[in-house]
Amino acid sequence: MRNVLGVINLVNERPMLKELTHHRCLASLPFGGRYRMIDFTMSNFMNVSVSKVAIFAKDKYRSLMDHLGSGKEWDLDHRSQGLFILPSIHPDEKIKGDLQQFYDHLEFFQRAIADTVIIAPGHHICKIDFNDVIKRHESNDADITVLYKDYDGKSVKRPIYHQCSLDKNGVVRDINFFTSPKKGDHICLETYVIKKQLLIDLIKICIEYDEYDFLKDIVKANLNNLKVQGYRFTGYMPFIHSLETYHASNMEFLNPEILRNFFYDSWEVFTKIKHEAPAEFANSSKVSNSLIANGCIIEGTVEDSIIFRGVKVKKGAVVKNSIIMQKGDIEEGAHIENVITDKQVVITKNQIITAMNKPIVVRKEVVF
Amino acid sequence: MASKKWIAMLLAGGQGSRLGELTSDLAKPAVPFGGKYRIIDFTLSNCTHSGIDTVGILTQYRPHILNSYIGNGRPWDFDRNNGGVSMLPPYQGKDGGEWYKGTANAVYQNFHFIDHNNPEYVLVISGDHIYKMDYNNMLEDHIEKGAHATIAVLEVPWGEANRFGIMNTNETDQIIEFDEKPKYPKSNLASMGVYIFNWKHLKKYLTEDEQDTSSSNDFGKDIIPKMLKDEAKLQAYRFKGYWKDVGTIESLWEAHMDLLEEPSNFKLGDPNWQIYAGNANHPPQYISEDADVTQSLVNEGCLVFGKVDHSVLSYNVQVGSGSIVQNSVIMPNVKIGNNVIVEKVIIGSGTVIEDGAVISDSKKGLILIGENQRVSSESALLKAL
């Protein structure tokens, strides 16, 4: 059996979700009623029997540590392998790039009993079968495999995604940084497969020459020297880069087909276990087209919404087209539409919040 | 020798034959309850909340599911270096071995386990009751009264007292007499099957009881009466709160319906007294556009397209569109097809109800469907128990 090392790289996270990532890293943003974004990558790693996972954390990772704990839920509480959270070792200095943080923890790579490394960001909502990716990596005899997906979201003016150009054999010929995505563009998923020893060698060389960016200085700089193969991911994966896309991609999980595809037809998506009771629907509850997690008590009306664990929707309250994160409290007669409430938000009695075009965010622990 | 203040011995060996097909493959304490739990979770969680760190679980009948469910006891915080949870099935010794003959014999056969932990007190509980109880208060009472043994009791309606083991007490709640299911009860204090013993005192009685060939080796029938005869100090501890023996299909159904009362006298979602369970991982529950869910508990992994009223849906239950589920208890992994009617039914795990089936008793009796069955619209069961 292969020995695979999983790396979740949070160093390149960008603050595109504003208030929601004000106090937490993107990877630990709640998603889909009971998950945090990182659960999807963690579970994809589990599916390929990764025995050791390192999370290169940049900042705001307290909630992430709390969520991941010992890694038990992802079968990572091993004696010698398991889960490692590796923050910057120079917290006072501005980090120069992901390679610097990799280099600072080079011992971690050297010690790992693994020959292959998967590097991925922590916020992709998708089910990538890394068994297939590694198989193709090996059969292509590639040095580095770069995953990409053809852009299927709405066009965006802001330059936010890196783009790959490939030749007819699927070999990566060029990488353009920060492009404005439009349909069909080959968006680099910042997800790679590489042999461990090669990675270590390349990190050392880059640091020697003051180069600190994995994609730029290891991948792009070596397109002519190494075999850099593209892997097109064709599965479902929403592109999340704004509050609107975050809201919309949550809502897509109300499509039973996507729900089944994600949670019933293939490997499981694991998350932190909480001992919440089953969701309670009162006699007065009216729920339609919604996800309702455990620990919720629903007395009011919920339509087209994602309700996380431990939320209370009181009598006469109405929640439409909204995302209510953990332990939210929607009091009697409140009416909210097109709203994202962060954790532990209270919407007080008879309060009305309706957003027209863009979803409104109510920040964590706010009493509105 | 290291010693402990107290340990718990949890009786989980019963077959639970009165639960019919629900226990054909698993012991009674392992029967699913409340949408996401198994019956034993309630006593185990009581132990955790009471700060007990060592629990011996006495198993005998069909222990496999229970064994794998309990595992190292992690969900209940029993994965510890000192103490934890131990599964105690019957075993062979130098002089052979034998099955557990009764509740007292089961504990007797494990006196090495208890001695090894060297506790001052032993809490004996059973894994087939639904209640939330802090055993600390009972222990404090036991110590304060200087009792040899304390038995938790519950005031039951006088009309039902003849169904229970009844404790007759004096004005200080000392037990003077024990009546098993008395025709004419003198008291309405029913034993909850929760005992605290002084281990040294109990050990003597268990050893003597072993020598007595006429004994049925049972706590209620033999040990307690013998202690009373010897004028040992037996104290009743009055428990106030919800307690339910779920040993029959009817009581199992009733206990589920109790969870749905508004307001409920037994809440599962009490943040100060969570019921811990060996959680499997399931996606959040999806309630479709045409679904209608009222006065119900719905656990993770459920996909609901039909109408669910006054019912409990365990994990991974699917209810197809046009179907109606009412006053029912649906155990894990049950698939209910489209246009099905399910009324006052307990459906065992893994059963499939095909499209168009009608499961309802004309006299509104309770219907039980076992595990892993397939019910088609032709074979619809209409008879109650």
C-alpha cells in the first residue's frame, strides 16, 4: 500500500468572505448544516487512507484547532502518525510565502513515512477521489500533478483565480496568476500531488534562492524541467469567492441530487461529533426544502434554508432563504430573509431583516 | 492496594424477550431508542455525569453489537488510563465456568473484577431503563444514613403498583419489607433497579447466596429479602423525575411518545445533561418542499418527502413523497417508499416498506415490524400485537 502524506495549506487563503472570516480562517467556516469547510478535504484524504495530515495554518486558527481536536473523527488519532497543526514559527514577521512555512517545518516532511504528498487548500467543497489522482499521477510518470476545474460559475471581474494552460496531452504549459474567471477557464485548484523527496529537494533549493511561493517558484518555474501534468476534476464543486457564492453554494445542498451525490453515494464526509439530540419539530413547525441539523428546536416556519446544529426557531418566527449557524436563536415573530447569521446570533422578537440582492451577514454573537 | 470510592456494575445480559423481534439479534440494552441512542446510553450517561470512572458491563445474550458499540467507551468519556469500561461476559476459570444464573450471580462471578478495583461502594444498575439520574445524591444519602444498602425508588400511581417490586418503608424511609408485584400493595414506592451496596457487606451476601442451592441468585428475589431478614439497614432513596422501564413493546412505544409531549417531562436535548451516544456520522436531515413534519424528532441522515406527525425518526430514515407516518417509532436505516401509510407502528432497523403499503390497525392497536424486513403493499400488516 502507498503511504500518502496529506498537507492542507491555509497560507494562501484570501479574505474574500469578509465578516464571516473576520475571526476565523476560511477552512473553519461552517458549511452545509453541520460541517466546516475543511471537513471535505479531510474526508477526501481519509478516502485515500492518508495516515498523516499536516495543516499549515496562517492565522485565526483557534476554531480550527477546536474543531479538529485530536483528529479522531477522521481516524487520525494515531500514535506516531496522525494530525499536526503547524503554524508559523515566526509569528511576529510577515510570512514570505507558503514555502517558507513548509521549510520551517521541513523536519515534518523528512520524518513522515510517506512517498507521496497531496497538497490542498482547506476550503474546497468537493469529493475528489485522490486514489484516481495518484493512479494517474503514477501512470503519467508525472513529477507534479496539478488539479484544475473548468470554471462553471458566473463571470467575475475581480482577478481572483490562477489559471492553467495545458497542451493536448494535458501537460501544464503555463500558469497565469490572478485572472478574472469566465466559463470554461481551467482554474487551478491549488491542489497538487508530488513525490515527497522531490518536494523536499525543491523546497530547499527555493529557500536558498529566496523564493517562497509553491505555485510560482516550484510549479511554474519548473514547467520546462519537470513533468507537470494537469488533472481535470469534473465532479461537483462550487467556486466560493464571495458572500453570494457562499450563500448560493450552501443552498445548492437543498438539491436532493447533490445531497445524495455528496452524502449517500460515495464515501462519507466526517465532521466533529457533538452529542446533540435529534432535531425537534414542534406541533406548530412548518419546514420545507431545508436542512435541519441535530439539536435544533423548530417551532416556527423555515423555508429554503440551512439550519446548523442547536438552532432555535421560535413560534411565529419565519426564516427564508437563510443560513443560520450554530446555536442561533430566532425569537418569536422575527422574520428574516436572505440572511446569513454567524454562530450564536440572536434575532430578537418581531425583528425583521430582509435583504434583496445580496445576503446580509449578522456577525457572530450579535443580538440584533 | 489502590482503592476507589465506588464503581458501577451495569447489568446488560438480558435477552428482553418481551421486545419480540427487536431483540432477535441484539441484547435489550442495545435496542435503538429516541432516534439516535441505544437504551444503554441513558445509564452510561448517568454514570458519566455522576463522575463514576469505572463501569463493568455484564453481558450474556447476543453481546456482539453491544460490544462493538461500547468499544473503548470513548463517547461516554470512559477511554481512560485508570478505570474505564470493561465488558464482562461469563468466563472459564480453573474449575470451569458457567452462564450467569441471575443478576446476583452475574455480579458474584465478577467479584475478582470488583476486588481488583477495591471500591468502598458498588452501584448496581441495569441497562434497560430510560431516566436521567445523578447517582451522587443517592450515594450521599446512603453514606449519611449509614445504610448497608440503598435502593432507589419511585412513587408510582397506586393503580400500577402491582406491576412493580414495591418497597414498604418506615417513617425514615428505611425499608422494612419488599413485595414483588404485590396484589394488594401497601406502598407505592417502586424499585427502579438501582442499588448501592457496601462492597464488603454485599460480598458476604453474594458468597452465601452462592452456597444456597435453592436461590435463584437474583438481587430482588434473593439478596434483598435475605438482607431484610438479617435486619441489615436498607434504605429507600426517593427519586423524583422521569423513569421508564422499556422492557415491553408497549412501554418502548410509550417512552418514545413521552419524548414528543409538549411540554415534555423528559427532554433529550438538555444541555446540562446530554445523553452521550456512539455516534455514527450522518449528513444533516433534509426536509423537502412538500414534506410536513410536526411534533416529531428527526435525526441526522433522514430524507423526508412525506408527512411525519408525532413520530420519532432515527438516523438514515427515508420517508417517500405522499406517505404519512403518524404516532410511530422508526428505527435506523428504514426506507419508507411513496404513498405509504404508517400508523402507530414500531419499525425495526433496516426494514423496507414498499410503495403503497398501508400499515395500520383498525382498532388503533400498536403494530411491530421487525428488523430487516420487506413489506410490500400486498403483504401489508394490519394486525396489532
